[in-house]
Amino acid sequence: MQDLTDIYYFVQVVELGSFTAASKALGVAKSQLSFRVARLEASLGVRLIQRTTRRSHVSEIGRRYYEQCRLLLAAAEQTQQVIDDAQAAPRGRIHVACPVLFAQLLLAPIPSISCASIRTCRSTSTSATTRST
């Protein structure tokens, strides 16, 4: 199985038109990009990008592979988004302990407003009067 980062670098080189442009856009050394794409080519056993000292162009098999890689990277981004969404939503229990008057005047409307938009939220409150002995 190929390294997803190698595939990402290959896609960036194709989309930006050169190793130099991809290097600048990604902030990665041109030699590193070239190495990673060459490693991808070696693992696949095909030449994806034809290189000369002056220019490079995508081979026919490289173009077809590029189209599939774009779909693969889009699916990987969607997969990551599932995790990001699950971790971004607040969850858990909120418990507030405070004097009765404070709870009645200031806190009473907050849980219903806050938790109404969050499926996994539950809130409870406890108000207590203090006795002086």
C-alpha cells in the first residue's frame, strides 16, 4: 500500500504543474518532493511523471492515476472530517452548585438554551441554601 503523503505530494505536483511550484506551495524541499514521487513510482513500478533536466510532464498512466488519487484524497478528507466533527461537539454533563437566588435569576435559562442545540448534552443543577449556626 502506498503512503498517503506520497500520493498527496504527487497530486500537488500535477495540479501545480511542477516540482518547483509544489515545493513553494507546500513548504517542502524540491528534492524531498522528487524523492517521495520517485518512491511512489518505484512502489508502483511505473513512471508517473516524465522528467528531463529542463521540464517534466505527466505520463498517460500518471494522468489516470492522478484522477484516482484525487478521489482517494477527497475520501480521506471526508473521513477525517467525521472524526473532527465528533470531537468538536461539546459533550458530557454540566453540574452547577450555587445559591438558590442565583440559580433562579441567572442560571435557569442557560441550560435549556445551551443544551437545546447539543444532542449529547445533559445538565443538572443543585441549589442550596446555606444555614448559619
